Amino acid sequence: MSDRLPTVVIVDDHALFRAGVRAELEGLVDVRAEAETVEAAVAATLAEKPDVVLLDVHMPGGGGIEVIRQVGRRQPGQRFLALSVSDAPEDVIAVIRAGSRGYVTKSISGPELADAIDRVRGGDAVFSPRLAGFALDAFQGEIAEADVDPELDQLTMREREVLRLIARGYLYKEVALQLGISPKTVEAHVSAVLRKLQLSNRHELSRWAVERRLVE
């Protein structure tokens, strides 16, 4: 790897978490910018052209996948490393399909994260240990198409977030508060999910989510 510190843009919609990551990476990477929205992340990445974008998966406005898509159209070759609290196979598969070079969970230590960033800069694919199998199996065709779940695959990251919360019994207002969006937007997402999954109501939606073990 290069002796130069990797340049990084940190993307996460929680300021406290960004500050914590920045502190953990102090002296290990060169943080060029931070962003808390999809639009700000795209702008910062295009402006700074960092070696690696450290990217949260779940954010308002389409999440990390939307950042990858927008940047990819204008800055092909940009490297991304997903950093998320989620270790759900569908999240890992979706963000890797979008173009991320790796996926690690937020339980990772600062030095481990810096090493992952450096490896992604060098062209490696990096995953937290238990997540590597999800990506490898999916892309090598060892997970049957049904296991990847084409129905779930058609939902956006935001629709999946709404689906999980609704299936857990949250009211629209509570979902809105959790995700930082309006209740009307939640209602629109639920309608879209019901339409895509060909379900009639939230009770069917909850049963669908439980059957796929998306909620306990």
C-alpha cells in the first residue's frame, strides 16, 4: 500500500457518529470532508475525489446506494466502503451490487477500519468476517435466486426500512420520527411496498416480513 494516508469522505446522517469515526481514524487516514445527506455526499465526493468514501447504508433520500449511483455516473472508478449497523444479507448484497468495494459493520475498531479503507484504496474487496459469505455466495450463484429473494430485491433501501418498522408494529408517526421523514412520506412508501409485493394491507405485510425473517 502507499505510504500516503488514504483520503476519505465520511458519509453518515448522524453527526455524533461521524465525529466518533473521525476521532477513531485520527492520524490513520486523511478525512477530507463529511456529509449527512445524499446530496451533500455526492457533492463532497465529486469535489474531493477521495481514495475511499466511507458510506452509511441507511440514510434519507435513497441511502448509500443512491450516493453510489449518482457518483458513479459522473466519477466512474470511485471506491466506496459501506459502514453500517445492519448485517442483513439483503443490505450487504444490495450495496455491493450497487458498486461498493466492501461492507463492514459499526462494531469495527478504528485501526481495523483504517486497514479496511487502505485495502479498498488498493483495490481489495473487504468484508466483516460473517458478511463475506453473503456477498461471495450471492455473486458466485451459490445462493438460490429464491434465497436472494427477488421480491425483496425490488424494494429500495428506504422501503425496506419502512417495511421492517411497520412489520414491528410501529405507527406511521413513529416510523416518521425514527427515519426523519413525514408521516405522508411513510404512507407513500407503505403504498409502494404493498403495490410491489402485491399485498393488500399492513397485516399481510407484517406476515410477509415475518415469513422472511426480516423481523423477529
